[in-house]
Amino acid sequence: MPGRKRLQLALFGAGRMGSIHAANIATHPRAVLAAIVDPNIEGARALAETFQSHVRSATDVFDDPAVDAIVIASAASTHPELIDQALARGKAVFCEKPLARDLDTVRSLVAAVEVAGTPFLLAFNRRFDPGFASLASRLREGKAGAPELVLLTSRDPRPPPIDYIVASGGILRETTIHDIDMARWLTGEEPDSVYAVGAARTDPRIAAAGHVDTVMVTLTMPSGTLVSINNSLRSAYGYDQRAEIHGAGGMLQLGNVLSTPVTAWNADGGSSDRPQPFFLERYADAYRRELDYFVNRLEEGGAMSPGAADGLRALEIAEAAEESMRSGLAIKLS
């Protein structure tokens, strides 16, 4: 609409995720990358120069009434303080997961968001992926009938550095939590119980640090639907992201997004390209679409989803999965 004010968004974090969001904000027709905030001044300046923005301090951003919202893509340890400041100043929040590393802090943040009534989007980006969105739509249209089995596969091409694994809390909190959110979103149910097993198969340093890199998680839903999640931090053929829903009336499948859609056939058979190399490429559309959703909601009003409470529930289930893995028992969920 001509004359509509472009939303002023300040970005916290100039690293890998910050770079993704900076590009998407800078190219959005109804948003402006008003500021970049990062203690790494050189990195922030380089990103600001690339996208014609400015490096500013956190205090300056929060004190500026022209800034409509903040996008949090900084280190996880900074998220609680930034969320608190945004709520205190009435600025909308778009936050990468996690809200925080521990449940008590997350519960406190969820309560604060609810009291403040501030627009808040938690970036479980797979909900905005065209493939997963179509899968969910077809499921809700009854294309497979009532779901009986939901199979979710997420396998990274290689493990991250061991320091990152330790700092993130491990595979269940860093990777599986996305699949847990998908399970809740696709089925529309909250699981009754969780059972998990894990192993360290890729790097002895992971086992030495007390972590695993390969997990299988089963969620039992109130309807009787069973959800099976399998995750690995090693995939020799690319970033493996697939889903299958088996229902009373049929089956829905979401395959990998390949580097190119070309297949080759000859007398020996056929071949195709590998899946996309990593999440940056695989979910590029999802990152653009979630930002567009955030901007639309800020302009039009209305609750945002996924919200802070979705982050809390996913973390509660991930922690219960950790307990199951330690105990060897299925854990009941409240």
C-alpha cells in the first residue's frame, strides 16, 4: 500500500544466523534493517556495510522509539536479557530458539511475554517451510485419513565442533527439538509420553563429553498416534530432511529437497543429485517466509505462532527425552 510505514527492525547478532536475517530484512519491501548490534564490532560493521545499515549499541536501540521490533540471532546466553529489555520497552520480538537453556528461565520468560502482551515469534522455522506447510495442510484436509504413524528424519551432514555440542546442551535440545515441535504442530496433539535411546557413533570426543550424536525418540499421542523421530549428526549424502505420515486412509510423504531436480537415466539405472548441503540452503525459503509472517502480523495485528509457550513445551519434552535416555524408561508427560 502506498505510503505505508516500513517497519524498523533491529538485529542482534552478526554471525551465521544474523547474516541470514540481515539479508531477508534488507530485501523485504515493508521492513528496514535499522540497526545491527553485536559485541564483535568488525563483524557487525561488515554486515552493516553489506546491507546499508548501521552498527548501534543495545541501549541506543532500546531507547529509540522508532525501532518497532528486534530480531534476536545472537548467542543463546543473551536471549533472556534481550527479551526482558524488549518487553520493558514495548518492542515486538522475533527470537531464534532457544529462549534460554534452562526450564526455569524459559518459564519465567513465557510468563513475562504473556503479561506484557507483546507480539512475539519464536523461530521454529520449519513451520514456514513450503514442504512442511503443504504436508500439514494435506493432513488436515484428511488426505491420509486419521494419522497412525508419523515418521520424522533429521540428519546433519557432519557434527558441529564439540564445544558447540556441549554449549547447546546436546542433540536433543539442539536438533530433536525442531522435530518435537513438528510432531506437535502436525498432529495438533500434546504427547502423553516419550521414550528415547541414543548412542555416540561419529566422534569419540562426543561420548567423552557425555553426549550422543544419534537418537531415536518415540512420542505417544492421546489419540494413539505414534511419532518416531530419528536424528543423526552424520549423513554422508547431505542434509537429510524427510517426513512420512501413515494414516487410516493412505500416506503422505515429504522428500528431501535436492541440489538440483535433474535425474539421469541409462542402461545401468538412474541417479539424482544429493540433498541440499545444509540447513542454510534447505530452509532458505522458510527463513524468508517466517520474516514475512512476522511483518504481516505486526501490520495486521493478531497472535503469532509459534510463540514463547511453544518453545517451553518443546524444551519440556526434550528434557523428558533426556531423562528417558538416562533411565531407559518411558517418561509420562503432564
